[in-house]
Amino acid sequence: MTNLSRRQFLTTTAAAAGVVAAPHAWIRPAWAQAKEVRILAWTHFVPAYDKWVDAFAEQWSTKNNIHVIIDHVPHLQIPAKIAAEIATQSGHDIVQLVGSGTEKWSAALMDVQDLCDKLAKKHGGFTPLAENYCKTADGKYHSVPDFFIDFPGLYRKDLWTEIGMPNGPDTWDELRVGGAKLKAKGFPIGIGLAHHNDSRNSWRAIMWCHGGSEVAKDGKTVTYNSKEVREALKFMKALYKEAMTPEVLAWDDASNNRLLASGRGAWIHNPISAYRTIEGQNKELADKIHIQLSPRGPAGRLSYANCLAYGITRFSPNQDAAKAFLEHLTDSFKDAFRASTGYDTPFLKTFAKGPLPIISEDPKLKPLEKSPEYHYTMGYPGPCTVAADEVYQQFVMIDAVAQFCTDKMDLEQTVKWGEDKIKAIYSKFI
Amino acid sequence: MVIERRWKKWVYFYIPLSLFVIGTLFPFYWMFVTAIRPDAELYRSWRAVTNTPFWTLAPTLDHFKDLLEKTTFPQWLWNTFFIACASTMISLFCGLLAGYALARLKFPMAGMLGTSIFVTYLVPPTLLFIPLADIIRNFALGNTPWALILTYPTFLIPFCTWLLMGYFKTIPKELEECARIDGATRFGAMTRIIFPIAVPGILSAGIFAFTLSWNEFIYALIFLSSPEKKTVPVGVVSELIRGDIYFWGQLMAGALLGSIPVALVYSFFVEYYVTGLTGSVKG
């Protein structure tokens, strides 16, 4: 056997790689192939849902002789992808709008009022939340409502029972009082105060429950400088100091899940994904975790909804096929809901009023039936505008809250700082 | 005296070296331990009596199995390798010629041109991806490996040019001049005298270019859509991070397997690489 020198090894490897790689040069772009509907969708929190929707698309493809391909991308990367496609006027026929509202992309999305009217007629209409998210300034639907992610409370029943609150905290103040007792026992509660979704969602829920808001119903008048927002800020600071640990200042979206999964957390504000993960990994702990409505405050019970909808791009060459697919997908909502293990909260009134598979059948998940009644999205009580989205995307309010909670600013400075930032953003769009 | 020397060696050499080695290798060790740790242990409380954060008593290959069976990871690995090799070769070729020209040829604004080339390397890809997407669409390269093979050189060529320009400047001009006196053309002197001497620099530039291509994320995310066309950084993030759920075991298995080719490239050319970085030919 002859010894292979390094030079020979490199030459042989390079030659072999070249031969194997050659076919890549002749692969035709997929977009130039047969008639197809290409969908840009998020990577669903529940892997089984992606499998279901891929299989669903394949079945529809076979039946209608139109190839449907779903490209799954993490939700945080979707806006960049849509922006690039709009700039180049090419790409996917259908794009999923994850939490960004429809107004922002409306110029690039076709009017789908006719399809939404048809779906509304079949399924008892869309909820106001869906209308708010999917209609644009012209009063028409430019995206087809899909579902929203509710934001309930997840609590450790065993721990809350020990302090005499077996059903968990029903109000924000009960959360503060009970949370302080549990923190003293080594089981803090967790609401993020950092740059991630859950933080900004929880803060909005707290602010709205105290009667505060960033903007008025007209969607233009900034209302952040108010007595109610001050009360919400004071409450948040007390909650942080009494019931949480400073780790929440450096959290990401997975951190509160980890707190609960570690057995160290007494309560978190999160969709049921955290519970579902623990269920698969630690049955004993999952049995102790219960789900409740998001807490209520002096102004009532309001929580934040991350909404999802499908838009059909104006540059799509297959708009009719795209519409037909979306109609079939919406008609099959119950199957989709089952595949998502109860995660996809409905926008259609028929489904929203229940009963629904999985959550109506499981006593632990039953509180989720009420989710459509008290969830709102950015810009509340006004419309879901581009300005509201920018305030949300730039973490303006959560930055203000974090600075106040860590004593870097006093109450008045915090309100002024937040108000200036919010006004600067809104002034760009008015 | 001997005792003092030994003491000094420990303080100034062994202890700092140990800290450096631990600091450098710990992330790999952590990746490895997480990749072989069963899920039940991954999410166990740090305060649990049975918790063993730095090792596992029940190692498993399940995460590797899931990664290879439930995702198209081998395909991502191949895509990444092919794209990284092709874009590195293109960039090295262009960088070699440009670097040589800027280091050796005398023409107006040569110095400024060299600086400008480096400045283009500093333009963030987040600013460039939209105009580049337009070009990709015009050439109908979307969702093909060529979209990346042809866009990666936009940041690799400036980088290679700058690095090689510096390296060529360290090679004495006299060597080339001797060759010219002996009858070699400029091109002949360049390819027969200068390039062989510059091999450490060329390999350093190649290794860096390969690593930058291997790890690139934003262009790969924007220009490729199909799951089977993705590269490792995008594929792993797309499939194994689902909102607030991180599949840590598989993520770390993917990161570990994904880092092996880069580690191999480094180890294979380590002596050239070190020479390339520490300077080259003495005049």
C-alpha cells in the first residue's frame, strides 16, 4: 500500500468534490419550474403542526394539480425575508404575517376582502381582533386571519396551595402578594424585562389591565403620559422587587419556560408551549402546573395576543390558486387546531365560541376557551397600525419599564422618556 | 534558583496556559455534554440533588439520531461545504490577483484603493441583502447554491485582498527582481516566485474565508428557502428553535457536527496558518 502525501490527498479530495458538486451548476431555480404556490410560513412552536400542514398541502396539491410548497422559517427572521421579497418583487405567493400586523406590508399584499367575506359567511364571522389585525387603513382585508397565540398564566398549583391560593392568582395584585411569599421560599415568579416577545406582551397586559395605553382609540393620540400608566409602572416595580429576581433583566423568550421547567418557578406569563414542553420531558412536574386566565387588574382582564395571518403577494403569478388554498386551510381549522395541540387560538367566531377539541376536553386547559374574549393586540385600544408595530418592535416601553424597575430613572423621568420615544415614532406616520 | 524558576514558570506559563485552554475548549465540552445529555437531565433544576451540570451519568446518542433522522442535517452539511469551498476558491483567486496588484504595482491611488477595498468589507450584510436580493432575482439564482456562491465573495474578496496585500508587502521585492533579471515575465515571477512563498498567507486567507462562509447566516436565510437547500446555520435555527422552545440536545449536536469540518481545516493547515499570521519572509 502506497503512502498518500498531503499534496495527493488534497488534489484527490478537490477533484472528487468537483465531480460531486458539478450537478449543482445545472440545477434550475425552483421558482422557474412547474406551476406552484410557494408559502413562507413560520416554524410552528409545535413540530407536529408543521408535519400536519406539510401533509395537508401535499394532499391539496395532488387533488388540484398545483404544487404547494411551504418554506418554514423562524418567526423572527420572517420580516427580513418579506422585506427582501417585496424589494425584489419576487418570491413567495403567500407570506405569513407573524405578529407584525398587515398595514406594514399592505402595499405589497393583494386585497382579499372577497375571500374573507366568503369565509366569514361560512364560519360565523371573524372576531374583532382578527379584523383589527388583518384590515388596513382602507377598511379592507389584506390578509386572511389564521389564529392568535393567547397569553395565559401558568402556575405551580402545589406551591400556590401551600400559601392558601390553590387556584393561583386571579388578579395582578394577588400575583404580587403571593409571588412575594413564594419568592421567600425560593420560588420566584417570572416576567421578562428584556428585549424579547414575552416581555413586551406581559407589559402591555399589565398596562391595559391598569387602564393605561400608549395610544388612544383613534390610533394617533399618544396617551402614554397618564395616571394609569404611572400606576402600572409602580405596580410593575413592586412586582419585580417583591416577587422576581434580577435574572429577568437578561431573559429571552425561552427563559421563563426554563424557569418553570427547572422546578424553581412559581408562575410565568406565557402561551401553553412551556407547559407542553414540560409535559413531554417531566410528567411529574407537568402534573403540578396548571393554566389560568391571564390576571385581571383594576380596569379588567386584558391580555396580549400575537396574531398570525396569511397575505397573498401582489407579484404572485398564482393568486387564484393561493386564495383557493387559503380557503381550504381556513375551512380545516379544527384539524389544524388539533394538530397544534390547542395552541392556535381561533379567529373565526364559530370556533372561538367553542367547544374546541383538546382544550375543551381537558379540565386543565379549559380556561383557554375564554381566550378570544379578552385578548388584544398592539395599538390597543386603537387599530393595529405601523406606528404601534414600531413601538412594539423597538421595545420602547419595556426599556422604560426596565429602567424604572432598576432605579435608573424615577417615575416622571420614565414616563417622559417613554412618551418622547413613542411620540417620535407616531409622528413619522401621522 | 531552581525553585524560583519553577515558581515563575507556573505563574507565567502553566496557569495562564491552562486558563486559556479551559476557556477555549469549554464551549466545545459544553456542546458535547449537552448533546449527549438526556432531555430529562437538560431541564432538571440546578438545585436538584441529582443534578450534575458538568457531566452526565446517562449519556445518550438520541439527539444525534434525531438530528440525522428527523431533519435533513446531512444535506445541510453538504450544502454548506460545497458553498463554502466554491466561494472561498473564487475569493482567493480574485484576492490573490488584487492583493498582488495593490502591493506591487505602482499606479495612482493604489494606497487609497487598498483602504477602500477594506472599507467595503466593513459594510454590514444587513444593509446589503436587499440590493443583493434584487441582483439574485435578475439572474434567476434564487433558492440555488449559486445565490450564495456569488454573493459571499462580496465580503470575502475585500477580506482576502486586504490580508494578502499585507502579506505580499512582507516578501522582499528583490526576489522578484532577481527573477525578472533572469528573464521571467511579471506574471511568471508572480506565479513561480511570489505565490509559492506566499502559501502560508494564502492558506490563512483561505481558512478565514472558508470559516466566514461556513458561518454566514443572513444571506443564506434570505436567498434560500427550501429546507433541502439550507445551510447548517440556517437549517439548525429553522428546525430546532421554535419560538420559545429550544431543542437544546439536537442544537448542540448540530453545532458540534457543524464545527468538525472547520476544526479539521484548521488542524490540517495549522503550521501554515500560524506562519501566515505571524509574518513570513525575512528580508
